[in-house]
Amino acid sequence: MQNRRVQNANMSAVANPMSGHATQVDSATAANVLKNTYWLLGLTLAFSAFTAYLSMGMAFNPIMHFGAFIGALVISFVIHKVANSVWGLVLAFAFTGLLGLTIGPIVGAYLSMGAAETVTTALGLTAFAFFGLSGFVLTTKKDFSFLSSFLVVGFCVIVGAVVLSFFIESSGFALAISGAIVLFASAAILYETSAIVHGGQTNYILAAVSLYASIYNLFMSLLHILMAFAGDE
């Protein structure tokens, strides 16, 4: 079975690109960005699911796993440089496809253990959280730009905790990290959706990549927590 620390490293190291809310755009422009973001997010989620399915039958290989993950991490930084060109779309699919490859072997291992119900529950909770949080922002139009500092500090704390977990063998500590990542990913969804609504994010490629990263982190964290409580970790 894959090392618990590998999952925590995966979940915390995928950064969510954050932008301020200073720019103001008209409602029609914001609506168009939102529409394009959700279209791209849906397509990249489908592509990620496809690559996850392809890799599901593969045995967990730490070298290949980290290779795909590091590749996705590098792309997450490069994509900011080309987000206004067609290469931004190409890298968005490359990013999500590589992360899909990291999910497949983990989910496949859990399914082979007879934990299909737990995996399904984690997926359902992830979808419920995403649509619930996004729907709240879209309905209330509340500005969550104040979460920017929280996300920066939270990211640094989580990365530090993950590094520390390599020296501390504690299932309780690993669960605490996963719980913190759930809160971080939820806050990131609120922040990014609010940025789109209020004009702080006008690039739908960056918005989709950021939301995908939050969904990825949320799913992996919830899966780890549920598996631990089910006694399968």
C-alpha cells in the first residue's frame, strides 16, 4: 500500500494560483469568464478521470508517482507564463492529466481492498463541497478576497507539516494534515470563485486550474480521512 506521507505530500504541494480582487469588470465579462472556467474545468476533470482510469491497474510505483506529480507541479508554475495563449490550454490538460495518473494507482489499490464504497463516498463529498461552496458564492455574491492571507499562511503551515511528517510516524498527525488540507481547499474554492465573480480573476484557464487543484486536494484528503476511519489505512 502507498505510504500515507506520499498522499499528504501530493495533496499539499499542489498550490492554488491566487490573485487579488482589485480589478473590477462588468457583470457580462465576469459571467463569460465563469462560463468558460466551468467548461474547461469539466473537460479537464473528464480528462483527468480518463488518465486515472488508464493508470488504475498499475502497481503503485513511488518513482513514477513522484515523477508525474513533480511534472504537474512544474506545469502549475509555467502555465502562468502562457495562460493567455493556446499553450495555456495545452498545459492545463497536461497538468490535470498528470495528476490523474497519480490518483489512479491509489484508487485502484483501495478498490482492490474492497473499499469501493469509501472511494464513492469521498467522491460524493468532494462534489457536494465544491457545488455547495461555489453555489454559496454565486448566490450571495459575497467577496472572499479577505481569505488571501489565510491561504498563504495556511499553505506554508501545511507544507511545513508535511515535511515534518517525514520524521514523525503518527497516523494522528497525518489525519490532522488531511483535515487542514480539507479546510485549505474549501477556502481556496470560495476565494477563487469570488475572484471570478468580482473581477479579480479574468483568465479562465488559471481559474480552472486553480479550482481543479482544490478539487484534487479535497478528494485526496477526504479519501485519506475516510479510509483511516474505516480502518483500512
